[in-house]
Amino acid sequence: LCLSPVEDTFLSGSLDKTLRLWDLRSPNCQGLMHLSGRPVAAYDPEGLIFAAGVNSESIKLYDVRSFDKGPFVTFKLNQEKECDWTGLKFSRDGKTMLISTNGSIIRLVDAYHGT
């Protein structure tokens, strides 16, 4: 789960390989994305962009206002074979993303270049 820093919305990633956008004022999800693996997700600090980490190998960035059009950028990262991603978080300035795993690895990724 990831709460928007500016609106009454949140993201939920599921074992069924979906990412859903919810509004706290509605019982139904406002958006549904079918992905190729179990996602982890995070909003940027301004609530304009969200990141979806998929299959412990790529990060896709979406504009919240037009996420149904697909990601505006995808970063393919080297996959750690010994662990899976368990969380994703933007830094306070939005320039870096932290990836947590179920192993001994924590990664920092440049949010603009994916390096």
C-alpha cells in the first residue's frame, strides 16, 4: 500500500499481478493495471507520479493523471537472483528511489535516469 502525499488516494499491489488505484471516498478501485509480475509501488513526494516496480527487475514511472496511457519511462535494472523486491520509496526530494528486498540487498536508484 502507498498513500498519496496530496490526495485521498492510494495504490495497492497484489499477488495477482495487479496494481490498483483507489480513492478513499469510493468503495471501487479507480484504476486497474495488469502487470507481468507482483508489483511494488510508490508515489513521488508531489503526488504527480507513481513508480511501479515489476518482477524485481524494472521500474515503470506513470503520470497519475494519465496512467491508463502507460508508463512514460521504464528503467530495466539488473535483477538480483537471490532476492525479490518488497518495497519502493521515493526520497523526500524525489530524485532517488529506494528498493527494499527480502534479502540482504537495498538499492538506491536515480529517479531521473534509472542508474
